[in-house]
Amino acid sequence: MIKPLQRVVEQLDTPLFHKIGEAADSIGRPCYAVGGCVRDLFLDREAKDFDFVTVGSGIELAEVVAKRLGRKARLTVFRNFGTAQVKSFGHGDAEGLELEFVGARRESYQRNSRKPVVEDGTLEDDLSRRDFTVNALALRVNREGFGQLVDLFDGLADMERGQLRTPLDPDITFSDDPLRMMRAIRFAAQLGFTIVPETFEALRRNAERIRIISRERIATELNKIMLSPRPSVGWTLLEESGLLAIIMPELHAMKGVQVVKGRGHKDNFYHTLEVLDNVARKSSSLWLRWAALLHDIAKPVTKRWDDAAGWTFHNHNFIGSKMVPRLFNNLRLPQDAKMKYVAKLVELHMRPIALVEDEVTDSAVRRLINDAGDDLEDLMTLCEADITSKNQEKVKRLLANFALVRSKIADLNERDNIRNYQPPVDGNEIMRTFGLTGSPIVGTIKSAIKNAVLDGIIGNNHDEAYALMLSIAAEHGLTPVEGATPAGSAAPAKPVDLPDAAETAE
């Protein structure tokens, strides 16, 4: 349900918007709020940025607006683009608004570029160049006619119907600027709108044109799709339009079911989208959603048929985690800690499931806590979202087992302080104790101590770890150097009898 025009006008009826109208009147210019901000006003969505169009110089109008707002505004001019931005401060409800001003224009395009040749134009020219009718609405802010709606392409009716349609020929619209195809799908996901059939068919016909768009621009749209209420809507449209096979062929390859001897695996593409929506219902984290999208990304390359076991996807989690850096690079997504976080969750996503299916041992839970670290809760969210079985009894059983795993995690974390494990005895202390400058035995001792802590053989504390170090070292013919003392102790180091030390070291 969209808001009535009268209520939208009431929302515009503030000192800031009247000042903008007065600035336009002072230089004899018409001025309209236009585009996405107007659409969002009707849809009752928050609008932080407002675009204004005038017939003439948008920069000149912005300069007059900034002057009238005084010290409560900051002006930035982009002369190469013929636009200017005014940031508003200290205007009550308008605090922090970004106001963009541009002159009405018409555009023409060359085949190999989405950068238009721009000429001065009329308001009708400017509205007709917009991507969709719902973004081609304009509201007048001049004193005369304040709040008057200009709707040349029935955008308000399309908004009422919840549909996306281009103002002009969709083939020309998408061919001129192929990024509009991504925007169509993004708006469908964000707003819950449908793309009308003739517009979607044009999108499919022009899918190959997406190749002239930079990966950075595509990634921006993908991230907005990911943050929509139901990301699966966008990814399904990307697949159906033919765009996904071009943008992300690895994900496209997950679609479909292969049958051998009457046995087929599930469609991993649609399973993945179900997992993604499950995660989206629980978390707004962009990168956890990316982990959900990519958690099974290696299944197409690891798929094998086994006459006894049926379809297998051995090590798809490990291979998938190795694919993440390349996928992120191809999409120009970050190559920093965010990428490593996604790769980590992809690699670990089978671990809690294995605990659910097997006996939940303290040792296995300690290792999970250690390996997941601060990302353990996100990992559990992903794994619970991965339960997409239509068998409700199975779902109930698995969720109950996950609850048991969570209980074990909480208990062991409280007792053993395993999360973000740091070795009670580090390599420097080992070398100092035995007078070593570097030796494989140092790594052997460190590994044995860590395994002993995680397996519950010793506690996560310095005294027990130090005692184990001495015992393992003795088996390798090492003795502490004269005067060596444990960290924080004044007493000489003495071996402690630990009967199971040799077994632990192995």
C-alpha cells in the first residue's frame, strides 16, 4: 500500500524544502525532487538522499541553496558531471540529508560504453531517461505548485501494482546502460516488485551487454541484493535472466539435478538459496550471507557417483574455501579479513553437522571452539540454516542435536576457556628452557600441548602445559638449561611425572 499524495506532500512541507523552492524561485527556475527519493516517500521508506532537477544549471541552483542555508550546509561541486551536492546540517528532521542538484538533460549512448553523451534538456527529457517508471516521478518544490506531482509514465500506478517497467523501449534502456538490468533485479528483491514480462524478456535479450559493466559496479548491486529481505528473489532472477552464467558461472553450475540409476542429488542451487534466506531471517550480516551463498560452491567440481554410496561431494567444504579468494577477486569484493571470514565459514560449515550426526564429544567441541574462534556463533547460524529437509521429523531431530552442541559449547567455554586459544607455553619459552635457537621439536611440543588441551588430557593452564613440555622433551633427550625457570617463576624447572605424556606427544 503506497501513501496518498497528500501525506507525501505533508512530509515535504518542512523549512528545508521550502528554502530549496525559494532558492529556485529567486533565480526563476522550476525545481523538482525526483527519482528514488520520491518513490521511497510513497513507499514509506526512509530517504537519506534527495535528488533535485531544474531546467538550467543544477550547479547554479545548488550554490544559491547553499548560500541560503548558510553555515548549516556544505557545498561540493562536480563540474565534469554538471552536478553539485549540498549536505544539510542543523535543520531538525532534515539533519544529515544529502541534496543532489542537476540540470535536466537528455542522453545518447555509444554501443561500447554506458557513459552517455549529455545535452541540456527539458523535464520530460530528464524523466524519460530514467530506468523505471517508479523512478520517473517528480514533485515540485517551488512556492507556486508546491507538491505538484509529475508522472508522465504512470509510475504511481506501477507502484500500486508493485511492478517494474521502463519508461521507454526496454531494449534501448538496457542496451544503452546495461547496469539497469542489475538495478531491475535489485529493486525486485528490495521492494518485492515483479518485473513485467516484456521488460524481463528485454533484459534476457540484452544479458550479454553486462560484459561492458565494471565488476565493481556489479558487486555493488550484488551486495544490495544480498542485503534485501529475501536475497533469493534477486539470485533467482539473475539465473533466469542469463546474467548469472556471465557474472558468476560457478554459482550457475550448481543448478540442476543429475540422475544415475534412478538416484538424483538435490538441486544445490535452489538449496543454497533456501539456506541464504534462512540466514537472512536471522542475521543482517552481509558477509555471513555471502558465506551462506558460497557454502556449497565446490559441489559441482567435487560431485562423484559411487555405486554403493550414491552421489558424493567429498571435501567440498575444503575445496570451496580455496575457491573463495578467486571468486571474491573476480567480483572485486574485498580481499581482506571479510574474505578470510567467508572462506573460514565455508571450510568449517560441515564440522557442527558432523557433531550432530556423531557422538558429541568434549574433544570435538573443544576443537570446534578453537578453530571457529569469535565466528563460532555465525558458524552455528549458518549450519542451522543449512537444514532444509522437507522431513519435519528430521529437522526437529537435527535442531535438537544442534541445541545439545550449543549447550556443550557454552559449558566447555566456561570451564576451559578454549575460545581464542593461546598456547599456555609458547615457542619462545620452549627455546629458552632448552637453549634452542630453532628446531622441529619446538613445533612438536607446541602441537602436543595444544592437542592435549583440546582433548582434555591437561587443563588450559601454564603449569600443566609446562609439565607436559618437560616430559615430551625428556623423551627426545632434551633437558632444561641450567637456571631455566618457568615463565613467572623463580624456581628452577623440574620435570613432572606425567604417565600419559608419551601417548599425548604422539
